[in-house]
Amino acid sequence: MGFHWPPFHSVNHLHLHVISPLKEMRSLSRAMFKLNSFWFVSPVWVLARLKNSAAKQAGN
């Protein structure tokens, strides 16, 4: 489960990918959806990034 992070996304809105089962995915798909890679991040990572961004904006 995760999100593609810009510039590695194909649509201009936030949407969650839920991929299962991993063992049945081909190598390219596994690479595209490799969690905590430069291009695919966890919901926890996105939430922390959004909270940090909001805190910085509130401080300005």
C-alpha cells in the first residue's frame, strides 16, 4: 500500500495504491511499487510530510 511521489506519478491527484499479492507480480511491477523507494512511499511517510508542510506554512 502506498503512493507514487512526484515526479513519478501519472495523475495529478493523490490516490492510494493497494497491491496484493506481491509474490504474483512481475519484476517490473514489483519495482514500480517497491515501498519506501524514491518513487513509491508509504501512507505514514505521506502523512508525516503533509503534517510537516502544514506546520511550516502555519509558522509563516
